[in-house]
Amino acid sequence: MDSGTLPPITSQPNSGYGLGSSPPGAPGSGGEVTVRNLTNTSEDCAFAGRLCVEGFRSKMVHATSEEALPKLMKGFGKMFETQDPGFFENYYIAEYRNEKAGLMVVKYHDTPPEKLMCMIITLTIPVPKQTCMVDCIAVEDKFRGKGIGKILLDRAEFDAKKRNCNTMMLYVMTTNRAVHLYERQGYEIKGSKCCCMKCATGESVRYQFLLSASSAH
């Protein structure tokens, strides 16, 4: 079977989070995982910078070197610190027992374009109106298997509903194991896209386009 072809997945079930309830991972909710917005503190930005680089480690190493990664992580963190306040509204940090564990980035139709990821080759994708795109989601290795990715996705859907979005979308590499998380969340595979990025990243990349109704009722 072509690595870019998988059978369609069923529609996303209702998440169970109504607009009147607390957001998934809200502080004080009693769970081990909490979710909050990224801040411009040096600690938050350093964590986000490191996770961005770690999430694209193979591409970063191919473009630079293994030895350059600490400098890249520091550089990304410093760039995050200089962003305008509105930038942080779409960046989320997940904490497990008060320890930073995961990062998520979402985009909407009116999200200003970013120029932070010059070293990360990503797809430039227009986001339709009433749609929320999960642009990036990453969890520290030692915290995987604790439901952090699911709570981050639930939080993205919750906040998307508040903005009157009725659709969630994302792209994911076909080789990314996280595709199974999206399947369990009910995302439906709508197609795939090849990107000629081997020279820049060391990989021939195929992305899957996944779409899901964001249960608005």
C-alpha cells in the first residue's frame, strides 16, 4: 500500500465539552494535565523553542548539524520572547503535574502569518473561515502515553467553538505515529499531498490532509 494512502476514518464524535463548561485541562479541574497559553517569560519561550526544534530534529540536523541544535533551540526561544501579545493566544503549553510537557499551535482564518520557522520547512496553508487548523502539536518523550495529546486536541476544539468554528483541520506526515491519535479523535483523511523538500530536509515528504467536524452541539 502507498504510504500516503490510508482508509477513511469515521467522523469525529462529540467531545462532550460544552461552551458552558470549563476548558479541557483548565487549572483547578483536578486532572494531572493542565493546559494554558504560552507566555513571553524566558522559561516558557525556552521550552517552546526546544520543543519546536526537537519536533523537527531530523530536518534540523540535515539542514545544520547535531552540534548546532542547542544554539537553534536558544534562538527560537529568544524569537518567541519578542512577539506581540496576540501571538501567544494561539500557542498552548500542557503541563503534567506542574511540569511542562507539551506544546500546541493553532491557526485561524485571521491569524497573521508567522516568519519564525525559517529553518522548518512547512506547508503554507490558507485556513478557511470558521475553521481551526492544528498547526503543530508536540509532547516530550517522557510524557507520552499520558493522554496529553488528546487533551491538547480537546482544548483546540473547545476554543475553536468559542470562535464559532465548525471544522477542525490539520496536516500530518504519513510517517508520523501521531496519525493514530488523530484517528482515535475521529479525524477523517481527505487526501494527501507530496512536497518536494528532499534537498532541504533530507526526506521525501508526503502529508495527509485530515478534516473533522467540530461538534458544535
